[in-house]
Amino acid sequence: MNPVSARLVIFDWDGTLMDSTGHIVASVQQAALEMGWEAPAPDKVRAVIGLSLAQALATVMPETSPTAARAFEAAYRRHYLNPDMDEGDLFPGVRDLLQALRAADIWAAVATGKGRSGLDRVMKKLGVEELFVASRCADEARSKPHPQMLEDILHVTGLEAREAVMVGDTSFDLDMARALRMPAFGVTGGAHPAEQLRACEPMGVLERVTDIRHPLGLGISQNS
């Protein structure tokens, strides 16, 4: 894989840094059942992970009324935050990856379809909030694949797109990077399959997010 020089690595969150795709799918399905709807198939839910919740619902169920959409979003959040459900954890090696980036003077940031309160909560729970220089959420910018999240992070850091790298598990991540001509890598094992990621023509498709160490020239343990 060709090496890449970057001062900033922007990560997606769910399915990229955190193994939470299954939890999202289950929460969507349970919220749909609570609404009296048919639970969508897992593949249908995975296809829209990465979009804002409102955009995801509009894509999967475009006939949903605004009132029903608000009720669904509230139901989804209740199920997602249910302490009896397994929310998931960071993928193996992610904590070491973030610490190695900091040691190498490479900033890390997050661009996610999560809401701000949800991202802040899980970052604090996992104790990683200090490892990111910036983050942008779906309730602060236009939904992926629009590149506004990346534009906002670049503005905060004072960098140009060519000085950053986007890493994500969905075509939405790669498409927003491509809109800015920002280098990008896809990651398998999340929401979208490898062939869908390759169709976006990233610099590479990684088996694990920690494999970004190779093009960045970092030596990183695979242990979390």
C-alpha cells in the first residue's frame, strides 16, 4: 500500500473506531417494532448507517410523516441508551492507534452520523475524548455524504484537505472525502462491504482500522 503523509486523520465513529454496528441495527429494529412497523432487515439498516438519523429514516421509509419521524427518533434513542443492551466497545488496537498518532504529532478527529450528546457521552465513557483535536456530528452539519463535516474540521485545524486523511467504513465517508479531494481509506467489518467501498476509489481498503498505521508509517500494537 502506498505511503501517505498527513497531519490529521479524520475517523468515522460507528463501525470504524467502535464496534457498534450490531447495536445500531438492533436499536433501529426495536424502535420500528415499538412504532408498530415491520422491523427492517439488518442489511437495510446497515446500508444507511453513517447518515444522520433523520436522513437514514427518510431513505429507508420515505413515506414517514414528520410527527412519526420524531417519535421514531425518540424511540431509537431510548433503545440505544438502554443499559441492558450491549453498546459495543472500541475495536482492538484503537486506543493504541490514537495514542500513537498523538505521539507522532498527527491530529485525530471524528466526523460522525451520531448526535453531539451521543458522541460526547460515549467518548467520556471510554475515556478517549482528550485524544481528538476536533469532532463534527450529524446535528451540527449537513448529513454525509455532504462534505460540510470535513470542511468544518479543516477550518478548526487550519489545514487543507490534502493534509488530512479520512478513514471510514461506509461509502458516505469516502464520498464526502472525494468531494474535497481528500485522501481516504475504507475499512471493512463495519456497515458497507468491501466492494462498495472500492467503488468509491479510495487510496485503499483496510481490513482493520489499525491498519492505517502502515500507510502512515507508524508501528502500532494490535492490542487495545
